[in-house]
Amino acid sequence: MTEPRPVVAVQSSQPTIEGAGVRLNRAFGYYEAHHLDPFLLLDDFHSADPRDYIAGFPWHPHRGIETVTYVIEGNVDHGDSIGNSGTIGSGDVQWMTAGGGIVHQEMPRVYSGMMQGFQLWVNLPASNKMMAPRYRGITKEQIPTSTPSKGVGMKVIAGKVGRIEGPVTDLIVEAEYLDVQMNPYAEFDHKTRKGWKTFAYVFGGDGSFDPANRDKVGTENLLVFGNGDSVVSRAGKNGLRFLLVSGKPIGEPIAWRGPIVMNTEEELETAYEEYWSGRFLKHT
């Protein structure tokens, strides 16, 4: 038998402004990251008003992390310092490893209807902080979707669910990233790795996630799970959709300022000094 993970925290995402003036909701960030190692940040950007997102995220640096951009609906133009460019469209994913340094931009296009996407930051261990950057663009056609079983379907972006493996492999930090969609009153029981940190972020409908507490959790809420080896949930009358993310903790100190995450303040100072002096990029 599996041991369901209890919900140890539920928190609402908080409105904030990032980039050149993008209005978004932050599910967690700097102050919560120590509870969710190896994950650092999750942003939810959604709006039917282009004025909330069209300013985008102009050219900016990253070092020491991976950024994972998942577009639910919309189009985001991307370019970076290692020569990649293109458009992340509805259902697509961009998994970018900044490593020792990358400069990029992500610029949403005007979209008719509700634009929505997420950006997750994954920390890198000290041994990989300065690795060569890499970019992986995954189209929606490359992301396997499990056949709905008893009213539950999953898009597997990273990790393995039964015989279904996500297209993002060769990960530096072992992780699983799922988009789970449930019909009204459907039930879900998913095995997770013991010792991994696990969270869910609800962005559609509502449902319960703790066998000991059947209170429903609705959209724009983050759930942090405690120890156990499975996540269970039951959808409400309007169904339920959520991101389910798990990862193996790194267990190293974090020195974080803006878009750069290192292990020490000295490494942070070096990174910013190199950026402002034009010596930031190690691979182009």
C-alpha cells in the first residue's frame, strides 16, 4: 500500500509585476524556496488583457538555474545568447538550462482570449552551476498525454508515469512535471518518489488533496505536500486541473539575487561583476 502525502501548507498565489511590467501571480518564490528544494519559484501569468503582459521580459541574464516555461494558451517569442530563437505556442514547453550564463528574452504576443502560462525555476547543484547552457524546445505534439482513465488525464512533461515518459530527459536534477486534468468528481492516486519534495498548483476547477481533510482548494492556490509516497485528490463538481511537480532535493546553500542563483554571496558578486563588465557569457 502507498502512504498518501498530507497537505502541509496551502497558500494563494500573490500578484506581482516582473519583466518590463508583466502582471502575474507568484505561487512561491524567494521566501518559500527552502521548503521546496530543488524548486525556487513558480509564476502564473494569465490575462485576457494584452496590456497585462505585452511588455514582456526583455533581454536579461540567468546563471545557476534552469527555467521551465509552459504555455497553456498563447504565443511567446524567445531568443537567447547561444543562438536559439522561435515561438513557444499553446501547449509548448521551453526547458532552458542557464548553467554558467545565458542572456535571453521572452516576449508574449497579443492573443485573442485568455493567455496563460507558467514559469518554474529549478536550482542547479554546485557541480553544475557553471555548466554550458542548453536549450530544449518541446512542442505540444511531443508531450505524451495519458489516455483518460476513470476521468483523469495527464500530460507528462518530465518524468515517467507507467510506460509513458516525458520528452525532457537527461535532467541535471531528477524531477517529474505533470499537467493533470480531472473530470467532475473523478479520483486520482499517483505514486511519488519517497524523499522528493512535491507540490501542486491548481489552475482550473477545485478539489480536495488530503484524505484527512476534504476541504476543497480552488484556482490560484499552491499545495505543499509532506512525506509519503503518493498524491491523492478528488475533483469537485466543475472538475480540476493542476500542475503536479516533484523533485529530488539538492540540500545546498542558496545565494539568490534577481535572476541569478549561486551557493555563496561571493559567487553572486562575481556573477554580477562579470555581467556588468561584459565577461558574463562563457559559451556563445
